[in-house]
Amino acid sequence: MSDSVPLHAFRTVPRTGVIFVTAEATRRGYRPGDPEWCNLGQGQPETGDLPGAPSRVHSVTVDMADQEYAPVAGLWEVREAIAGLYNRLYRRGMSSQYSAENVCLSGGGRAALTRAAASLGSVNLGHFLPDYTAYEELLDVFKAFTAIPILLEGERGYAFTHDDLRREIQGRGLSALLFSNPCNPTGKLVQGEELARWVGVARELECSLLIDEFYSHYIWTGRPGVLPVESAARYVEDVNRDPVILFDGLTKNWRYPGWRMTWTVGPKQVIDTVASAGSFLDGGGSRPLQRAAIPLLQEDAVVAETRAIHHTFREKRDRFHSRLERLGIRTDRAPDGTFYVWGNLSGLPAPLNDGMAFFRAALEHQVITVPGEFFDVNPGKRRARASRFRNYVRLSFGPSWETLDKALLRLESLVLKHTPGAMP
């Protein structure tokens, strides 16, 4: 039997944007770590040493007890460490404090989100357009809830206020809202008093906020001297009553994506439910890596790592964004957070003004990007018309500046090649 013959018991599962572009690049000779390639499609930050950051972990000790399964919700002492970190960063002086019972560990961000999605009932779940590409299949595979798209407009800088939130909850009957903050791919951040108002509306109208905070330490709009982090945990009144569920992990904010160690923080009842879902979905995370993470969760280490990230990535963000603008790749708003630029290609000459065409042309120059259409979250492909974001591309400044500079030079050559009358 040919390998290409489908087995009728299985459906075709779509690839996320990053997996799609990586597979296409691999067909053209790309291999991870190849210095000849510039991966601006990557969803991870550079993972090496940064000036001012704590030393990177190079080895992990495995105790005899670590040969056993970890509890599905994670090791108790690690859950305590995470709860304590949230209390120190966001809840000093507040009467309601997170405890280990408010934390559930999992083996990766998608595992945490999948557990939550599997735990939802027959409700209307809102999600924004554009947003994280992996939400699409997640919102389609579980049939209990109904996914309701909410379009954000680039012309308004992807603004969405607490009044808009109230209107959507009441008008569409939302019982939950899933979103990334800051947003992957646009970099839009809801923060401060406005984020507090969102939490207030959710509390009042009993709408659960499922907030992907994996980029919450990549904030570019903070005040000097203030630690550049943001979390809705800061605005929760009662940790066991407010309908706020947070997702984070070592993947981005600690720059350890390969550890696949993430967590969910929320009311104890929700944590019990997502842990139950984990018992049949994935069985739990790595016991040795959970234990090894405890020193990384100490406040001094987190503060040092975050400040180092801000110093290095803020400079990359400013230089990368400026060079792209000069190339004619515009942004509807400069990114408030994340390590992505959501590039509007409309001003480039054809065919580069189309995200998929831009991606394929850039591949010929050994540069990987992610077409914007992957962020038009469309569960089940029920919307048949062309993507609203086909003129966009997501470009990552997660790699080193050396890689970014090489990529920009190649993109400059690509745009020049397609610009009529331009000097060679």
C-alpha cells in the first residue's frame, strides 16, 4: 500500500502556522540551527545567555523518586512556588492569595489550553480575530461549546474596551472569552486600569476570561523603573470566585521552550476540573523538570531574567520594527508586547503584498515568515471567504540580532527586486 493512501478512520488535521511554514522550509533544505537560514517564523525566543540574566540551566538532576509519574496537577511544592510568585509579583497586601490549590501544571502551553477547552460546558466562547494560530483546531475539536469570533479592526489599532467586552458578553451570550495578552500576533496589550475593568466586567457578568499570558514579560510600554510584567492576577479580588483563568509557563517568559513546563492559575474549582481533564488527555508533565524549575521561580531570578529580556528584546524590537517600516512593511500599531511584528504588506509591490506569496518568495532567500491568514482563527473552516488577513505576515524578532540583520538584508533585496524602477 502506498504511504499516500489515506486510512478512512482518520481525518486530515490542519497544521498550525509555524508547523506549516517550517515543513515548507524543510522541503527546501532548512534544518534547525542552520546558519544559512533566518527563521523569522519561530515562536520561541533566543534561549542562550543574555546580559544580566541568571545563568542558564545546563543539566538536570534526576532523583530516584523522579522515575515515577508526577501527579496530574503537578508536584505540590512547584505549585506552591508558582502561587507564591504570583502573590509576590501581583498581589502584595491583598487579602485573597493564591495557593497551590490554585495552580495546575501541564506539559506545554497547548496541553494547558486543551485541558481548559475540554473542561468547558455547552456555552458560547468568544475569541478574537486575529489571534494565536493554534486556537483554530483547539476551538474545533471539542464540540461542547460554540466558538464565537470577534473581529478587531487594524484601523482602530485592534482596540477593544471594557464597554466593548460588556456589549459582546450581553449581545452574544458569552460565558467565556479566550485571548492572548499581549496578543500573538499583533502585540496589542490590555493593561492597567483597562485590564482591571475587563476583570470587573467578567466578575459582574459571570463570564470566564481564559487569558494566555505567555508573553506577559515581553512588555514594551511600561514605566521606567517598574518591572515590565503584566497579569490579570493583579486585578482579581477573590482568587476562588473571580472567573479569571491564566496560562503561562517557562516557554517564553523564562526562555526554556524545550522544557514544555507550563501552568494554569485560577479558582480552585477550575483547577480541579482541568486536572481531571488532564488525567485522560495527557497524564501530566515531566517530574524531573518540574522539580528543577523551583529555583527558576524564585522572585530574584524572575526579576533578573525579566529585566534582561526587556533590555535585549526592547532594543531588537525598536530596530527590527524601524527597518521593516523603511522596507514598506507597515504596522497598524507598534507592538506593545510579544516578540512579533504584525506586518501589513499592502504597500509592497505585487506579489509581495500577499502574505502567502511573500512567504514563498522569502523562502527562496532562506527567510521563514508566517502568512497572516493563519491567524484568522476559523474553527472548522466554516467561513469560506478569503481571509481578512491575507495581506499580513507575522515576523518574529525572537532570534538573535545577527540573524535578524541577515534576514532584513535579504528582505530588502527581495523588495528591491520587485520594485519597478528601483536601482539594482
